[in-house]
Amino acid sequence: MRDRLIVAGQFLFTALVAAFLIVPAILSMLAGITVNYFRGIASGFTLQWVIQVWDLYSETIARSFLVAGAALLATLVIGVPAAYALIVRGGRLSRAVEEIITLPLAIPGLAIALALLLVYGGFSDFRRSWLFILAGHVIFTLPFMVRAVMAVLATIDVKTLDEGAASLGAGPWRRFRDVIVPNARPGILAGALSVVTLSLGEFNLTWMLHTPLTKTLPVGLADSYASMRLEVASAYTLVFFVMIIPLLVAMQLFADISSGSRSQA
Amino acid sequence: MPAFVSNSARLHLSRAGFARIALLPLALVATALFLLPMAKLVLVGATGDMGLAAYAAILLEPRYRASLISTVGLAAATTIAALAIATIAGLFLQRHRFPGRAVLIAMLTFPLAFPGVVVGFMIILLAGRQGLIGDLASRLTGEKIVFAYSIQGLFLGYLYFSIPRVILTIMAAVEKLDPALEEAARTLGAGPWAVHRDVIFPALGPAFVASGAIAFATAMGAFGTAFTLATNIDVLPMVIYTEFTLSANITMAAALSVGLGLVAWASLAFARSLSGGTVAAAG
């Protein structure tokens, strides 16, 4: 009896924590489609706030996709070959390189953004374009791509594969394209999902790097939280959720699949 | 045989060459967009009107010191609370199978990718002027409770983004616990609390250190949540932001950023030196 009470208490506690995380998210989704949140859902449902968000902020949504897509492209081109090189080279230098490129995960985004501003803030064309934001996002997301690919390559015998292909006469570029990349695919996919999700939601760097003409979705969100009525802010948040949740679900499914095939998740 | 040797030597050479080329884009980008800017940041912090005194001011100037103390305090409190909550929930979720368990886990990890600003808004919806808690309280007691914009609200926000980060690591560690050890302790007459204190918690130690360091570093650098809640508590990232934008005190903003970066990095490095694994904060 006492044990069952303890278990029930643990369940209640866990459910309460889950409610703490999920209830406000549901509230915001509801508020975004409610006529008047103060009067509650009894006031009826509407899409007017979502439409208003679209009119006011569609540009920020498009820009966020642009930045995320470009960041993905950049991290693929830079990160995948680098992950391969770091694995086949090994040694102290490779560890040092890995260490350096993972530093942006430990250093707050605000500091990195400030550092970028100090060096490149004077180049006004660059400063004013979305490429400036992209620079920050690439530095922030690159370690996720490199590490995801390295993790997969570390579980397969890259050197033997590589040597096998070489003994059949394949040059280094062909070996990379036809042997390494296909084998690294789960890592590349996991890395790509992380890069896009993180870029779409990035605020700490972007707030410092943006200009009034280069606002991204999270920057617009901060804007709407400060200056718009609760329903509009909620509708905007709803749009963000609709974008980000499929990515999160994909990441979850993917993690389940790859943890099933490997011993460690 | 000689043909094989020369072939293998050529392979080795070409692979080393290819690896060098493959690393080049990374080296260029990391140098131009990270190493160079960070070096400049450290330099700018040291070469203002105050010279190196800008770094000393973080500790000596009462306003900065107070901000440093409250930020470290808030981050530490968040870390401890998140670890406690995640341990209770993580142990329960790994030891019991019941319908809806997967949904519960999904709910607990789902805010992982929320930006800090969105987390701030979640707290406004819970405890703000039109928030759920205030609404319920005014119906029950006639008194409206609003605390989103106070230190309690900030703490709740930090907890919100820390729990999902911590709980995954704890759950993975619980899964790897050896049930035989607990069994042995119980056979030797240990009660449930003694089993937890002497067997389970020590075994979860590395996971506590690793996920605690991530939670602490993330909380130290969190900017979006404090920005949205616009509290009167000056956490370090907010001070850096106001120094830079409102006061145009670029030297001090740079010095404070370096200080903040060092604290966050040191906590992760410390955790790694203890646990030996790779530990990194994100978001």
C-alpha cells in the first residue's frame, strides 16, 4: 500500500512537471486562434491573428528559412569533409581542431555576436545583409554537423573502407563521394536536422547581428512579445511551433532508429 | 610485394593530402568567423580607457559584481532544481512501464529546441498579467498573482529550458544502472532511502556532473528569456547588452563577455575533466 502511494506520488510529480512544460505551449496555440484571450475561448475562434502575423511578419519567416537553408548548405560543404579528415587523421592536432570548433557551444551567443561585430561591424555592406546573420549561424551550428558525422564515422571502419576503395583504383575525391558520404548518411541527416532546427530558433546571436531590415523569425517574436497584443504574439508563436515541431518529431524518430541500431545513443 | 608497398605509400600520401584539403574550408571559416573575432574581443576588453582594469572591474565595480553574483546564483539554483526534478521524474519513467509513458517523455523533452524568447513568453502565459496562475488564483482566492517579471519568473523560465536538457542524460544513465547492485544492497538490509543514497545516486554521479554543467553553462549565457521577461534583475547577458547598445561602453561589454564566456566554458571543462566524456551546452 505504501509502495503504491509512493509510485502514485512519483507519477503525479512527473505529470505535473510535464504539465508545466506543455500547458503554456498549448495556451499559446489556443490564444493565437482565440478572438479575445482575456474573455477566453468562449469568445470564439478566429484566424484573424494568424493572418495579421502573416501580413506583418511573413518576411521574417522567409528570411529565417533562407538563413537556415544557407547555414545547412555551408555546414554540409564545410563540415562533412572536415569530419572525414578529422577521423582519418586522428592525433593531437585533430583533437585540438575539434576542441576549437566546439567552443561556440560553450561560449554564450551574445559574446560571439559581439566579437563578430567588433571585427566585421565596420564593413557596412556585409553588416547590413543577411549574410552577417548567416556567419553567426554557421559558427554556432557547425559543431553539430561535424560531431554528428564524426560520431557515425567513428562507429564504422573508415580506414579499411577507404583503403578497399583505393585498392580498386578510386581516387580520393571519388572515395569520399562514393564511399564515405553514403556511409556517413545517418550522421549527415542527424546533423542537418540539428542545424536547421537550431538556426530557425537562434536568437542570442541574431538579436545582436540583425538590422531592422534583416529580422528573422525569433527576432520578430521578441518584437511581438514586447509590442503586440497577446493574441498576435501567440499566433506568431503558433506559426513558429508549426515550423519547428515536424523537425523535432523527425529528430526524435531518427534518434530512436539510430539508437536501435547502435549500442549507445 | 614492392608494388603493394608503393601502392599503399601512394594511398597514404594522397589521403593525407586530401584530408588537408578537406580541412581547409573549416580552418578558414573557423579562423575568420570565430578565432579572429574572439581574439579581438579579448583585446578590446583589455585596451579601452581602463586598460586591463576593465577585467578587474567585473569583480571590483559593485554593479558588475552584483550582476555576476546574481547570475551565478540563479544559474546554480536552476541547475540544482533541474537535477532534482529530472532525477525524480527520470527514475520513475525508466522504472515503470505504463500507457502514456512515451507521451510523457515526449512532453518533457519537447521544449528542447525552444529559443529563450519563446520560453520567456511561456512564462508570461503562465504567470504574466493575463497568465493562467493569476487567473486561477483570482478565482480561488480573489487575489491575482503575477510574478513572471520578477526573479521567481526568471527562475521558472530557466527551469523550463533546463529540465529537458537534463532529463535525457539522467534517463540514459538510469537505464545503464546495474540492478544487481541495488538487489545486493537490499539483501544486505538497506532500506529504500539507503539504496538511493549509497547505490543509485553515486552511480548517477557522472550524469549529474555532465548534465549539471550543461544546465549551468546554458543558464549563465541565457539571454532571450531575460530579454522577453524584461525583469529588473540584471543578469550578466542583459548587462552586456545594455552596456553595448545603450551606454555604448564597448570595452566593458567586451570584458564582461569574456568573463561570461570563461565561466561557462570553465564549468563545461570542469565537468569533462571529471567525467572524461564530451560535454557541451547548446542553445
